[in-house]
Amino acid sequence: MPFIKDIKNYKSIATIGLEKNVGKTETMNYILKRLKDEGVTTAVTSIGIDGETVDIVTDTSKPEITIYEGMIFVTSEKHYIKKRFQAEILDVSEKSTALGRLVTARALGEGKVLLSGPSNGTWVKDIIEEVLEKGVDSVLVDGALSRLSVGSPIITEGIVLSTGAAVSINSKEIIKKTKHVINLLKLDSLERERKEKIIDLEDGIYKILWEKDIINKLPIKSILNFSQLEENIFQEDCSLYITGVLTERFIESLTKQSFLENIEIVVKDFTKVFVSGEILSRFVRKGGKLKVLLKTKLVAITVNPVAPTGHILDSKELIKAIEEFTEVPVVNLREEGYEL
């Protein structure tokens, strides 16, 4: 039973897809079924809308989220009333999403549900904490398209990554994009003692001289204003802690500077890095250093070799290539033996 024993070690897991239709919902259904079989009490929600029967972008059929008796689920009022099973309402949120308030309920039977959960990461974390207090062992969060932030270690303890033919019909391109995300997940974390000194800093950009125990907030609102600073501000070894996102434009600018080797960039976690693999590799080759404050645990990778267009890739070759740069299980859940 691939990677389920690993899933059981985490209080919260996010399923993240590199693109729509890479099998993320199938992955979620697989995990929920196997956890149920293992006797693990589970709760499930989504960031944004997921579980729709037809993909609104590609107009293709999508698997629905299956809920089992005793399982707790969180979805909007609009989608709660469309569920196909009996449930006991445990809580209704005071604030609303675009689809109404969030309903937290316990399933009294098995059936399908449309998940439309909290609209942002902070709310997701609040929901996770609330349902854990209701006695569940594990909380699964279905991440929406381009919302990798739900996989932040600030929100969930680990992630299961889904990739496949929907990313590209070119196997090399799939492998390249998948490797880039895995490389971000592998970024070194800041030493514990140093992390404790800056983890509670308010939003901003900070220059840190560790040996002198000096932490200065820079007088700029974002790294886009970096050019306004005096050039000699980075003539000595330091860390540059950025609480917001790290952009491609900034990394390209920094890569051209003579003082590049003096700076270690620190971001909160991998979801804050909006830089392509090529540009990040060039930055590192020229002496640049990048660390994260909090490290995310990758638990497993699922591969869907079938594209929405019907194009099918060789899953064994994809899996073999991905296994070369990761130590976690890499599986095609559509293979015999992994069926739901």
C-alpha cells in the first residue's frame, strides 16, 4: 500500500497538482479510501473549489471526492446541500466565501461531495486546527490550481505532489517542471537558532548580520525597490530575509551584482519562490545562496500519464526519471493494484 503508512505520520497533508487534470483528485480519493481502510479518522476540505464533475477549463469529466461514514468534511453551504449522503452538521462559520458560509459536518453514510473550502491559507490553517480538536487523526486539504501556498509548512505538515501528461505532452518538459518543484522542496532550511531570531518579524525585507547580532529592516516596501538602496550595503557577508515573494526579476538583477557571493537569501518557505528553474540554477552557479525558514515535507508523488486530450505517455519511463532526483515513493495510481 504505497505511501499510506507515511501519510499516517502527519496531522495535515495537502494534495497539490502541478497543473489541472494531473490526477490530484484521484490521489485524494485514493488516500481517503486507504486511510478509511486503515481505521484512521480523517477530515477533508479544499482551498477554493474542487471536486467538480466537469473541469470548467477543459470540459472533461473529473472524479468526485468520495466521503465515507464517520469522516468530517468542510465545504460551502452551496455545495453542502448538493451532497449525496446524510450528514450531521457540527459547525457553520460566521464569515462567508463567495459560495456562502462554510459547513463542517460528519458523514453518516458514504457518498460524493463537491468541496469548496476556505478561500485563503490562513483560514485553511484555522479549519485544520478546529477539526483536529474534534478528534480526527489526519486532515487532508485539496489544493486548487496554482495555489501551492496550501502546501506551505505554515499550513500543512506535508504534501503529496501530482504531476503528469496534463503538464506537457513532452516527457522532458514534465520531468523538468517536476524536478524544479522538488528542488524547491529540498532547499536547505535556516539553522534553528537563527530561525528563532527572525520567525516572528513583521512583514518586510531585512538585512541580517548574524555574527554581530544585527537585524535591520530595509527602507523599501518590496524587492522591486531594491535598486533604490546604496550599492555598498551588501559589501559584507549577510542574509537578506524576504517575508514576501521572491521574484524572477529580483534574482536576475542580483545575479548580475559583484557582491552576489556575500548574500544569503532567506524566504519563509518554498511557496514564496516565483523563479524558474533555469534562472535559479544560474543564480546558484554564480555563487548565490537560497534558504527557507520553514521546510516542507514531500511525502509522495503521483503520476498521471494520460492528458485531457487523450495523449498517453509511458508512465514507467516518467516514474523512473523522477525517481532519479527524489527519495519519496513515485507511483501511477491507475496501475493494477492501486485501484480505488
